[in-house]
Amino acid sequence: MGDAGPTSSGTVQAFQPRTVWIALAMLLVTIVALRLLGQPFWCECGSLVPWSWDIDSQHCSQHLIDAYFFTHVLHGLVFYVLLVVVVRWPRTVSSRFLAVLFLECFWEVLENSPPIIERYRTVTISLGYFGDSIANSIVDILACCFGAWIACRAKVWQSVTVFVATELLLLATIRDCLTLNVVMLPFPIDAILEWQKGG
């Protein structure tokens, strides 16, 4: 990805103790914030199954992995590419990863705030959404970091290809994707919502 590609110094720097400690501190603050918002650590059903693929189930966003895991991988792709190609800051790989991590942690807290949860329940297909469990949020954050890692090592066109392919796969399997999430949350479109419901 031009200057988005890895360098030997950047790769080593990304795993320096200072970077790791800052990342862990961000995760800890996010966990505390989510708990203060009332989110459970795990699905209240008590099942230890680590995944739930049914987006209409009460288990969605409550176990480790669900279909929306892949949209968080795309978060990482998009954030990293934007930082490199559009913002052109920060300049180091480690700083970019921390910036991506900050953005995703911020989104996880915002997404689980009462106004955003209610917005999801009111205008999107996620009518039964009650927020994420803390375990699910942490895995979503790690998924975002994985997406940033892909973008770090790929060229721009390769990242775009991964993005488009993932979006199409999600549309075909769950009738939802990151793009529709971005559109439907602020500007709900009835025709899209009806299609998502199977109408």
C-alpha cells in the first residue's frame, strides 16, 4: 500500500513494550466504560458456545464471534487506509495501530451507549439489539486490529478487494454489511429495511 506497507523498523516498533502497554490501557478503559454502561461480560443465557451466527437471535453480539465480526475487520481496513492515504498521519506503523485501536475502542463505547442502542432498535434491522457483551466488544476490537494488520501488509487495491468481497458475502448471507450499517443508522431507508427483513 505504498507507505502503508510494513517496514522492518515499523514492524519492530509496533511491538515495543510502550506500544503494548498503551494498547492494554485502552482496552482496560474500554472494559470499564462498557461495564459502567451496564453491559454484561458474557451472554446472560450462560451458554459457553463461543459463536452465534443468527443475527435475529438474542445471542447476537453476546458471544465471542458473530456475523458482525467481519464488519469490524473492515473497520480496521478502512481506518488504516484512511490514516495512510487521506490523513497521512501518524507516520509510524505503531502509532497508526494505536490510532486505529483508539477509534475502535471509542466506537465500541459509543455503540453501547443508550442513545445508539435505541437508534439501532428503532431504525435498523437490529430490532432486538441490546448492545454487546464485553467479551464480544473485545473480540470486535481485536478483529479491527486484524483488519489494520491486513491493510498494513497489503496494497490499497488489495484492501479494497477484501472490503468489497466481504461486503458482498455479508449481503448474500445476512442481508447486512458495514456500508448498510453506516447508511441506515443516520439515514434509514424504508426500502432497504424491508429488503433486509426479507420483504
